[in-house]
Amino acid sequence: MPGRAPGRTTATSVFEGGTDSGTRYHWRRRLAGSGHPDAAERRRRVASRAPGAPPPSSEGAILLTATFSSDASAPVEPTFAQLGVPTPVVAALAADGVIAPFPIQAAAVPAALAGRDVCGKAPTGSGKTIAFGVPLVALVAKAAPRRPTGLVLVPTRELAEQVRRQLEPLARAMGRRVMSVYGGVGFGPQINGLRKGVDIVVACPGRLADLVQGGNMDLGAIDVVVVDEADRMADMGFLPEVKRLLDRTPDTRRTLLFSATLDGEVDVLVNRYQRDPIVVEAAGAGAGGDGDEGDVTHEFWAVDGSVRVERAADIIKAHGRTIVFCRTKHGADRVARQLARFGVSAEAMHGDRSQSQRQRALDGFSRGAVIALVATDVAARGIHVDDVACIVQLDPPATAKDYVHRSGRTGRAGNVGAVVSLVAPDKRGDVRELQRELGMEQGTIGPRQLTPLPAGSLPAPRPGQSHDDTMARPRHVGRDGNAARPRGERTARWLEGDGRPDRGGRPAGTRPGATRPRG
């Protein structure tokens, strides 16, 4: 299987360009071998199509990294049409309120359309589904039955459904069909769909392996592969299955890979399965979260364990739509029941709930029928909903990386948000270490007095519940206390994310009942 050219990264040079709107483009060139025979031609194609790019590099140098930065309050230029996106897809994006590309989209789309492999450092909420979805639907050919031409690998069933929903209007605009395959549901509808013919399959690795091994799908016609949330696949132990599946695809395929981090096992995947990829990163992406993060405040409250749930209820009533994190599935169930007693409409979301139960809880949260989702870390990977105002951490995360993933559920696509960690006395040492790793000021504060939202802005409580009627605070509030609006005209739903693995995400060969990620 082809890898990147040997001896990459022996020197670095940087070129800069820009537009009248203030958008800056930074292209980093790493000196490396020439790679496969058409590397020079592909360099010329990218340089001619990508805005702000330097002249074609000399032989032996590959344009490898593009970092776009801009004023977060202004749309990023150029337009999708200027990036070379087909007119029907531009129209489909506009119909969903997506007018101007986000930085990761402006960087990745022209490179992928030019035929380059793309490696994107992109956390959730940065707009990466469109970044890979647009070139995917534009490049794949019509497929024969059981032989799709486009493949998107994702870690979880919730993400598979969300990506499918966002790709469908784009694919329809190009006359292509999309379907998702994952475990936890029957094989019959998925097999029937493949028999009828589908162009793009969005799949969890385990269920896809079952379909391929059963002769229901052939990966020999794949033109474009997308590996989404590669770091989460690594964390959850799915990369061996991903590698086996990629080994079944043609050597000539294009590979687009997106991950919040590009080190460790993800870097191994990049080296083995991508050819001289363009590496794109939205400015600001990294340990701190999304490259397009809004105004997010982070607070650590010193709270006695006996009143944690009551304080959480106060926070939810003050902010609105909130995700509450618990360490265990049993704890999530218990906290959801306790929140109900404090007048907060809440649902638990974890791995012991069926797929239909989890989907109903997520749908209720999306519609506003439920104001709080109480989730474990693994299950929460499938929660990607507009306008999550607040994250409450009843139990501190195990690692700094988990903190970043938790906090990334709010402040998405330029919105504002808050992250409040409730710290019991016996957890203060762990939290100080976490703050040190995150580069935050160490210590805790006492709980602040919060002004609840008006009762009418919260979902109606269930029978026997009651809301506090003393409320007034806008859902989106910046640090200056003023109401804030989402950035620009963006109203698209950002659907990237992940949820709990099931048979659709479990690597082949894992025994039933074997140790699996908690949640």
C-alpha cells in the first residue's frame, strides 16, 4: 500500500498570501522526496487552484500544509464557487444556509478537488463534514450494485447517521445516493440497499467488515475514502479493522483523513495509506479545541458532593440546553432522575440504552423537548446539536484530551458557551493537575449566583415537576454579558461527532463480552 515519500520534513519554508477581507493564507512547504510519478503535476494543479498559494514548488518539494486564519466575525473568502465546487453543490449548500466556507473547508476543498490526498487536523465543530463531503460527492462516479465508489469510515453509529444526513442533499445535487451502515440494527435493509445500488457508504468498521466478508459489498471500485475522527478510532481500538478495510480498496483511490490530532497511531495511518497529502489545519485548532470556537468560558466550582446535582440544576436553568457529564452509566441514570426532582427535564444517554432509546433522547434534546442530556464520555461522542449553551462536568474527565472533547460540544461554529466543572473536595488535586496540563489557571472558585432563564424558555416539565419562575437571561451570553448571535449567516447543522461503539464499530475478532470502552 502506498505511503508518503521517505525522508519527509527535512526543512520548512513558509509562503503567505491574503485577500482584501483580511483572510490570511499560510502555506508551509516541507522538503521531501518527489513521491509517486505524478507528484509534480499534482503540485501544479493545487497551486493553480488554491487561493493564496505560492508558485509551483521546485522538484523534490511538496506543498504539505495550509493554515487559514481570519477574523472570526467575518465570513471566510473565497466563496464555495471560487473554490471550484460544482454549481449544483453550491446551490445545495446555500439552501441549507451555508454561504461562506469555514477555514478548514476553504483549505481542504480545493486541494481535494484537485486530486490530492488531504490530511485535516480538525476537531468537532470546525465544519469538517462539509470539508470532505463536498469533494466526495463531486468526485465519485456512479456505482454498480454492491460496489460503492465512495466510502466514509466513522467510529460510531450516531456519527454515521449524522454524516449521512448532511451528505444526502449534497449527493442528491450530483445525482448520487448515500446510505449508512452500522450495527445495532438488522442486516436486511442494509443488504437490500446495497443490492439496489448506492454510490457513497457511510459506515462503522465492524458492520462494514461483516457486509464485506458476507459478500454483500465489494470495496474494489472505491474512488475516494474518508477516514473521519481517526483519533477517536485509535482511542477506541478500531484502527486494525480500519486498516484491513483500506487494504481492500484500490491503490489508486484518493484518501481524505480528518482527526483532532495527527500523532501516534494516526500518523502511522497517514504514512501507510496517504500519498504526499496536503495537511490542512484551521488556525487555532489544537489543544484548546476548535479552530472556529466561539466565546467559551471555563469555570471550576468547589462544590460539596451532596449538593452537586442541585448546583447542576441551577446552572441548567440559567443557561438552557446543557450536556451533563458523568463517569458511569449508573451515575448518568441516577443524575437524570435527580435533576427531574429539581424541575429539569433530563434524559440519560449511555451504552446500556438501546439505539432507539438513545436516538429518541437525542431527538428530544435537538427539538428542545429535553433541556439536559446526562451522558458518559463515550456515549456523548454522538451528541452534536446546535446551540448547546453549557457543559456541566459532575465528574472530572480522566485526561486533558477528554476535557477538550467534552468542552467542544459547546461554543460550536462561532457560538458562545460555558463549561462548568463541579469539583468535590477529594477531586481538587486531580483537577489542579488537569488544569496544569491544559495550561489553565489552577484552582477553584465558589459557586456563582446565577439568574435563571424565563420559565417559558425551558421545556415543559413532566407531571410532578415544576420550574423555578424567577428567570431572565438570554441563551447566548458573551463574557461582557451582552447577548450574542452565531457568527455570520451560518445556520447549518454541524453534525460531526461520535457516540458509543456497537457491533458496527467493534473490531473484528473481538469476543462477545470482551472489555470495551466504558460508557
